[in-house]
Amino acid sequence: MLTTNFILVLVVLTNLKLLGSSRLGASIRVVAAQGVVLGFLPILAHWHELSLHFALLAAGTIAIKGIVFPWFLFRAVREAEVIREIEPYVGYVASLVLGVLALGVSFWMCMRLPMPENIASPWLAPVALFSIFAGLFLIVSRKRAVNQVLGFLVLENGIYTFGVGVAARTPLLVEVGVLLDVFVAVFVMGITIFHINREFDHIDVDRLSALKD
Amino acid sequence: MNALAFIPLLLALVLSPLLFGVINRTKALFAGRRGQPLLQTYFDLWKLLQKGAVYSRTTTWIFRAGPMVGLAAALTAAMLVPLGNFPALIAFPADFLLFAGLLGLMRFFTVVAALDTGSSFEGMGASREVFFSALTEPALLVILATLAQQTGQLSLSTMLEPVSVAHWQHAGPVVALVVVALMIVLLAENARIPVDDPNTHLELTMIHEVMVLDHGGPDLAFVLYSAGLKLWLFAALVVGIVLPATANAWLNLLLATGGMFVVAVLVGVIESIMARLRLVVLPQLLVGAGALAAVAFLLGLI
């Protein structure tokens, strides 16, 4: 219970850090750390009924989110030669304040939702919802394509958090399928970033809307 | 009223300048220097009190009132903060709001006294001080609100009673977040690195120091002493939150007093291993502290 809570607090803090950080490298590392921390969540949330299922899920999550994704994204950033976000639509301090507001909204909403009895921690649902909000916010408020991929990952982490904590008996196949989907998505996005960069010499998606054929 | 209630106030009055000595010694240790005597602040205060004050003709009564009001506010605030198991001299429900208000009053008079001199440097310092405190004050209030909500108490004296180890285990993440946020607020409010450098010699980069440049003699002694008291009070908040309880009240008091100097050593260590942050990055740090406090408050709700 206590360790689960600490993991959830870490997830909240990493999300806030992402909202307030301009360096792409640091952001990628933070998302990687979030992935690794979340990897331990299935083991800790179901400590009493530990099985090979959860161990496999944890190992797969840590390997993909903690090692493979960061490696992809670092490669994309290196190829595109970008270091930091440029002038996001919403500033970093404003993003932080909005993030805290979003956390408040998630708590308010989850206090009104009926929760299953055997939920791992009372903070689980609000934190999952907050991750989803933070991910969506990153996607709409940042200009660099890499940051939007990170936003997508955070969004997926939110869904994963909710799934692991609430549904105790999801078939392994479904979870592995979701993980594979995300893997393919990030893979494609990494390649797309590289190609956008090669075609247009930048990965600033704001300027892509002015494209003419 | 209990005579023992005077103990926290007396300890604050006597020991608060020693905190600066401990911080400076810690920094000296890191730099490989011998450092100034531990009691240097007491010597400084004594020396300044012997001197006469010089007042510029452009200043008015506000300038002279500044240090006195500041000291009075700090002394009153010191009566509200408990130490160990001993309650504060004055305790009533919601006195933490008065505590925050007194610190605000102290800052307000420092700022208007600085503006009263008409010096552009002091105006700059005043502007920065007000800007940063506008970010730290909400953080401080949310921290105190979180404590009130966690303990179910509305007075600082009952809020900061030593908590048991079981409480730490129950609300560990919340307490940890509150302490980190409070440490950042402590550093910012007391003009320490990474927010302000107390040793800087360039007026352009100062925040607190530049506002008191024109004070001299007893006035400067008042400013210095109230700064010491303020640091003591914030350290007392930190110690009050983290210190686990023992059965013996006197042992608790001893531990709490020791804890104050541990906080001072911690501040010294932070000052030694960190550089000062750029002014443009500071709002992010302070808003971050507020965000941590708000997260703690929200987590405490469920």
C-alpha cells in the first residue's frame, strides 16, 4: 500500500516535471523513469496474488518503456539535432499551474466515481486520470514533435496505471497487445520525426500547417 | 498560562543568531576554510547596537519604523511557534494565518522602508522581493493548510506536536512532499542560495541584502536579528513536521533544538553544493514548491 502510494506520487511528480521542463533530453529521461517506476506497479499492486503473469508484464513494461522507447527517442532527437522546446503555446510556469489544476479536477472527479472495493490505492484512479490529462495537454501545447510523442506516452501510462490497478484479471494477451500497439506507434513516430526533419530541416509541427504542395 | 510555554520563545530569542554561525561554519568546512566563530552574529549584533544610526535627509519616519516593525512582527510570530512538546506562548485556532500575516507585515515594512530611501537599487530589490514572495506565500499557506487538514488541528501548537512513526507510515508521501516544499520556501523566504546569495557583493544581484543597504547601527542590528528569528521560525516548522515523538517531553525539546541546527547544517550543505539559480528560472522553482504543496494537499484529501 505505502510503496504503491509512493509510486503514484512519483508518477504525479514526473508529470509535473514534464510540464515544467524545456529540455527534450531531460524530458525523455523523465518519461523513461516514469515507465520504469510504473513497471513495478503491477507487482506491488497485486503483491498478495503474485504470479508469472504480473512478473512478465512488469519485465515487458520496464524493458519497453524504460529502455527501448528512450533509445528510439534519443536517436530521433540526435538525428533531428534539437535540444530544447521552443516557445510552447503555453509557458512552463502556466503549464505547471494548469497541471496542478488538472490534478485537482481529477481528484474531484474520482471522488464522485464509484470505485471497486479491491482497488490497490485510493490515489490510483485520480493519478491515472491526471496522467491522461497531462499527456493530452503536452500533445496540444508543445510544438516539437518529440514532446508530442512524450505526451502520447504519458497518456498511455495513465491508461496503463488505471488498467493495472483496477482490473486485477486482464488477460495477459490484451496487455501485451496494448504494449505492442504503443511500441509500434512510437516506432512509427520516431521514423516520422526523422523523415519530417530530413524533408523540412526542422520538427516544428506548428510550421507544418503552412504546407503547400 | 504555563511558565513552560515561555521555553520555545526564550530558546528562539537566545539561539536564533547561532543558526547563521552554524550555516557559515558548514560552508567553511565545505570550502576548506576555518570559518568565522560560531558566535560571530552575536558579536555583530553587539557591535551594531553600540553604534549610532545615520539617516539620509530624503527618508521619512517609514524608514526608521521599518526595522522596528519588522522586529516586532518577528517577535510576535515567535510567540506563536511551539518547539517539541511545549506549546507556544499564544495559541488559538487558526493562528497559522496570523503567523503568515505577521511574516507578510514584516516583509511589507522592509519593502516600504527600502522604497522610502529613493535609491534605485533598493527599489529593484524591493520589486524582486515582492515578486518572489507573491509566489512563496501561497505555497506557505497551502503547506500550513495541508498540515491543518492532516492533523485535524487549527493551531500551530497542536499542529506541530511531534508526530509518531505510525503517522509517518500512514501519510508518508504527503509529509515528504510538504517537507520538500517547506524547505524551498525556507530557502526563498530567508534569502539563501539558490534564491538569493547572502554573501554577494554586487547590488544588482541581491534581493534581501540590497533592501537593507541604507540601514545602519541599531537598525541594522534589528534587521539582522529579525532575519535570524525568521530563519529559526521556519526551521521550527520543518522540525515540528518531521520530528518523531518520544515519551519524555524534555528529551523531545532537546531533540527539537538539535533538529534546528540540523536544518541549519542542511541549509549550509545546500549553499555549498548548489549555485544560485538565474533570476528568470526562480519563478519556476517557487511555483514548483507551490505545486508540490498543492499535490500534498490534494493527496491528503482522499
